[in-house]
Amino acid sequence: MYYAIDRDNDVTVHDSAPAAQDGTILFATEKQFAKVTAEWPISRFVEVWNGFAGVAGPFGSLKPVTKFMDRQTGIKRIWKAIQLLAEDVMRASIRDAEAKLKAAQATAEPAPRPRKRAAKKDATPPASPAEETSAKAPRAGSQTAKVIALLKQDGGATLEEIMAATGWLKHSVRGFISTLPKKTGLVITSTRRESDKARVYAAQ
């Protein structure tokens, strides 16, 4: 797992190393996290921690703080929260994969029984590009399909809109969106809307 923290202190989880972005720190271990945050003021550790604290789900037991006694304490506590986030993102991905598998099994037609004499002569034609593309398309009504539809709408979708549509936590949404480029080939943009400072995601 790889982790990223951007300028707004938003934390995302990635299953492979993402491309470097200006203002975003990347790390995979607690030791790397300590190294890339060596220049952070203590106040930024507080901001990152409070982004987790009090959020429903696995973070419900975490309490906001006004300060950390030292840098090492902040690093250790934030690292533990990030591991909770990684587990939550993984569970969301597993649930979505299981839903796709059940849907595929429910709609799959029984395989035809092979003819004894003609079996060797029959050859399965290679899948056409259109069929291959269709196979990779998310199942209609799945959480993946919902998120992609929101991202593709004119102007994209805010973090809050995606949370409302999926029922996921803020950090789960961010983590799931970070996996979409690799899974679907979509180019995802993340911007801060000037009118209300809302985080907006869009797919191209």
C-alpha cells in the first residue's frame, strides 16, 4: 500500500505508487512518513489527525486534539489512523468486487455441453474489442457505476455528493477514487471550487 497527503491534508490510499504531484507527499511505511514530514510544523500533524478524529465508522473512537506533545507522538497516532483508512478502503473494494461477482453469476448462462465429434473442430473466436470493453465496464447499479456516473456528469461531483450516493465515509471515497484510473483508465481530476471551497472530482 502507498499513501498520499495533499496540500489540503486529505489522505488517500493507493495499491501502487501514484504519480508525484506538486504539494503531495508520498510514503509507504511509518519510517518514510516520519522522513517526508520532517519539516512539518506540529500544527499540521494536528490538522491531519483531526481530519480522522470523530468521523463515523472505524474512526469513531478517535478524539480531536488541540496539540501533540511532540512530533513522534503525532507521527505514531496518524500512522495508526492511516492503517484504519487502508483497511476501510480495502473492505469497500472487496464489497464492490463481491457484488460484481454475484451479479455475473446470476446472469451467466449455463455453458453448452460439448459435442463429442465436433468438439475438436469447434474453436472459440477471439473476443472483439467491443466485447472486451464491455467486460471491463462496471455493472449497472453498482457503487463503481454510481461513482463513475457522478464523475462524468457536467462539472463533476463534490466529495459530499459522492458520499451521499454511496453511503461511504469521506476517506473511503477518496481512497476508492484513487484506484479508478488504474481500474478503468479514466483520468480523474481533483479541484477546489472557488465559490464554496468544496472538493470537486471529475472524470475525463
